[in-house]
Amino acid sequence: MELVKESKQEKLIKRNNRIRERFAFFTDVKHFNSNHALDLLADEYLPLEKDTIWLIVRRTGHYKNL
């Protein structure tokens, strides 16, 4: 059971890293406003809300270690 839980954790870590990389791309390379970048990411990662994506990007709260 722990192996399954670990693989879920790994998937979440990979997803969160992709979100951080995309946010950095939108803000650093494309020079988008952070609010616009969050809107684009919310559309791309549809089940997640804008506030959740912001927590992932800033590594705060529950997403600190993920």
C-alpha cells in the first residue's frame, strides 16, 4: 500500500514542478503578468483553482515540501 501512496506522491511532485516551470516560463520568458500566468495555468490544469496554483508556485502551506 505504501508503494502506491509513494507513486501518487511522486506524481504530485512532478505535476507541481511542471506548474512551477510553466509559471516561470510565462513570467520570465514571456513577461506575462503573474495574474495572467495564473489564469493560463488554471485553464491548463483545470481541476486546480487559481489560489491552489499560487500556493504551489510559492511553495507555501501544504505544498511546501511538494
